[in-house]
Amino acid sequence: MAANFWETAWAERRIGFHQPEVNADLVSEAPWFLDDRPHRVLVPLCGKTVDMAWLAARGHEVVGVELTEQGAHEFFADRGLTPTASSVGAFTALRAGAITILRGDIFDLHTADEAPFDRIWDRAAMIALPPDLRPRYQAQMADLVGAGATMLLNVLEYDPTRMTGPPFSVPAAEVEAAFAGLPVTLLARADQMDDRWRERGHSWMTRHLYRVGAAGR
């Protein structure tokens, strides 16, 4: 989506994607995803997710990537933190403690800009991108997984004739094709239908949780 779409969404507080609680899938999968070692965790399209603070509190180094200035600054402001700012490649890096938010376009993220990541947590990044942009994002993530990262990926699937998104529908076949040649494991499938989706004309909505890459590496 264009930058002004998300900037407007934040300005108008249309941020239903932001959840006040730590994501339940991240918590339930933490024993294998985070194991008992410190990791460097990438959180793409992070907004101001509380997941980053949860990860950092457990001893992990966290790097979020966020397009909007408001989303990035609200994360730190909500915690009474004043981040330091520096330039990292095409990004403005906002850092406080173990958390860095790279403010800029995810497609400008190159491994040369940052040390390697060994974990990727995608709760709602892939489903925030329309079909024409997803292949670029998927290729980025596949490169990181191929270089040794493990990804925990949370997507939605629904009848795309009912809604154009975001969130966008990402079917299982697309996930498998995007990470062809890499281990892809379906960890969970759950019905996500509720009154909100029914009011928007949906008859079904399914959440898929995947592990991409080998566990424990």
C-alpha cells in the first residue's frame, strides 16, 4: 500500500490491526520459536505492537520495520521511552534498550544494513500487502530464511471477492510457492469468523499459522 494510506490510517486512528495484548500465537509457539537462547528477531511492518516489548523483556534483540513515523514514535511514547535516532541505510533507526525500529520502507531493508536475523515474527505484515507487492516481500523473507532465519508466519485466508483488503487473503498455495525449497510447516488452522467479518459480507475466515525454516537453528 502507498505510504499515505497508512499515514492516514494512523492519523484517523483506523488501527484495528493493533492489538493491546501480546499475540497468543507468539506466546504459544515461544518454546520452540525462541527456545532458551537469545535471538535477533525481525518484526516486519511492526506498527507499535506490544509483541516487541514482550520479546525484548525475554532477553531478545528486536528490530521492527515501520513505514509511518507516527506508529514508530507511539511505540516508544507509550512506554515513556526517548529513543536515540541515527541513519541506517535508507532508514531512520530509533533505538531504546534492546529494541530498534527502522522507520522506512520494508523493501529498502538489506542484510548489509543490519546484522543477521535468526528469527522473523510476521503477525500481520504479509496480509497488509496487496498481491502486486507480496512477491517482493516474500522474496525478502525467503532470502532471510535461506540465510539461516526461522519465520513464524500468521496469515488470513478468505473469499477475496468479498473484500480487497487490507487485510488481504493469502492462501496456502501462495505461501508454499513463495517459500518453495524451504521447510514450510502448517502449525495451526483456526476459524476467525466473528460479527465484524460477517458485517463485511464474509461467510468464512480462516487463520493459518506457519513455521518457515527449520526449528531450533
